[in-house]
Amino acid sequence: MHVSGRYGRWRSVLGSLTALSFVGWVGLYSDAPPNGHTGGFAEPTCHRCHFDRELNDPRGAIEIRGIPASFLHGKTYDVHIVLEHPELRLGGFQVSARFGEKTRLGRQAGQWSATDMHTVRVSTDSTDVEFVTHAKPSGSPGRAVWQLSWRAPIEGERVLFHVAGNASNDDNSEFGDFIMLGLRETSANASVRQ
């Protein structure tokens, strides 16, 4: 009886620690995802943690609006990230802008700025790629929109924008969420190339 009582107490303590670490893990990225989860250049996506629903569910979409088909070097563009899904209660996102040409492939292209209280600019230490993400999950049922700006690079020809969005069901877990991926491409304006 004494041995089983001790075993039962240890089992209870271990179970509590496991539950606490699981809750901590689930809530770890509630304010923002870790850097490098847009799916671009072979990096993972939010689907790594929010994995139980189909990736890119056809009922939803994520768009990067405001990036022209051809950009002017050094010009600043107002950008909107729009995430839609019928089961969205809160939304989150991460976006990057990287060169798509061989000489600069995968390197940071231009510069991001957060223009509303729901976005924050983050830069990784190892690659110097800027990832813009939600500061806090936001949105209304079915739709979330974030505003930011992108200053085009002063040189370079081709830029790839990768974005990942989480259409969350707002249950404080990684289950039941829909991850949407998007890609946008732009090239320098041919009429002003040097």
C-alpha cells in the first residue's frame, strides 16, 4: 500500500507536469508564430503545429493585396493581408518578401513596416529575412485583415512574397484550425530598369 501510494503520487505529479507543458506548448504562439513559417524556400508552415485539418481548404483563401505586377525601385506600397474562411473566429499570419533571382535568391527584398496595431515586423538573426506577423490574433467571423507597407528594394528584378495564414476556431488549441498558403510574385518595372 505504501509503495502504490507513492507511485500514485508520482504519477499524479508527472501527469500534472505533462498537462502543464502541453498547455504551455499550445499557448506558446498565441500572440505570434515563430519566424520562418511561410512555406517559402522550403521552410515549414503553420501546418506543422496546426495539422489536423486539410492544408489550403478550398472554402478559404489568403491574399496579399497591394503589390503591383511590376514595382518601382524604392517605392513604398500599402499592403493588405486578407484571410477568409467560413470557420475563422480569429486569424493570424506571417509574410515574407525575398528575391527570386539567382544572384540574391532567398535574401530579403525591400523593407516591411507595420502600419496598424495588429502587425509587428520581426527579423531573423541568422538570415536577416524580415517576417511580418500578427501582433495578436484578430478578425471577425469569417474574415481577418491586416495592414502593412512594403518598400521595394532599390535594385533587383524579381520578388517573391510567401504568406501563411491561420483561420483559427479560437479554442486555444492547435486543433480545428485551417492553414492557408499564398504566393505573390512581382518584377521590377521594365520601363525604368537600368
